[in-house]
Amino acid sequence: MKRIVICALLLGGMLTALAQVDKEKLKTGNKKSPNAETSVTVNGKNLWIAYHAPSVNGRTIFGGDKALQPDDSVWRLGADYVTVLHTDAALDLNGLAVPPGDYALYVFLDKGKWQLIVNKQVMNAAGTRVQWGIAMGGTGDGTTDDPAKDLGRVAMTMGKPAALVETLKIALSAAGNKGKIDVAWENVTASVPFTVK
């Protein structure tokens, strides 16, 4: 009997670990930062990123102390809930091994040399819902990124768009087993390559 209970608990834990985030539960209805998604299929394996896309609205977003997202800070890569990466396949993300699963994405804004943060904690501490992207309560400053739960950080290739990008855009693209995550907002573009294993 003890073995049956242990097996049931292990199986339940494995199923929970393999469970995919329900994208419908990420939708907030926030018209100022609407739901957005990008997806690609590589060798029959699905990859998607679900996020909320804020707009510039005349603000300074990046580049300095008075910016909405100042240098040397962690950005939640969107608005509202954390930005979620789902992959059915193992990935090599610019040298970082990413097993199949769901991950929260953040960006460390290192004075124009951004690093994409892949974090294993998608659900809130109680495990009841996807976590909000910024810390709630206290000072209200900072993100919910817990560095102890980071899978890793990878350098992004930086650039500038031809014109101001009013609304945050994240795009997945692929050719063969190689692809790229592109991010564009305000006066910045950033990308990171990946290979599907």
C-alpha cells in the first residue's frame, strides 16, 4: 500500500511538472497592454511566447535613470503576468540548455547589453496561478524574478529599429532547426538565437 501511495504521488508530481500553462488564463483584458502571442513549430515541436504588450505612450522606456525601465534593472519583458515561454522541445538558447517546459522570461537591462533571463518559476508561490510580473506589496519596486530559480541568462544581440516601435513586439522565427527570439520596443531591438535539439 505504501508503494502505491508513493507511486501515485510521484506520478502526480510528474504530471504537474509536465503540465502546460493555460494561455487563456494569462488573458487579463487590459486594453492598455493587450494579450499577445507568437509561436513557431519546428520539427513537429511547438514553441510559443505569451505576453502582454504595453505601448510607449510618449514615455521614455529605456536608457537612463528617468526611464520607465532604467539601466541595471530587471524588466519583466512585457506587462501584467510574467511573459511565458513554452517549448515542447529541448533548446539550445545561445548556449543555455533549456529542457522542454514552461519558463518565465525577464531581461536584465545592462546599459545597452541586455541579457535574457530564463526562470523556472512560472506559477506564484502558492501554485494557484501564473505569477504577476512585478512584486506586489511592500515598496512595489522590482520584478518577481527570483535569481535562485533562474535556469540561466544569455546575451542578446542589440540593435535599433528604423523607427520608434510604439507597442512591444516579441516574435519567434525559425528555419530548419534554428530560430530566433526578437524583441522590439521604443528605440531598441534585441534578439537571441536558438537551436531545437
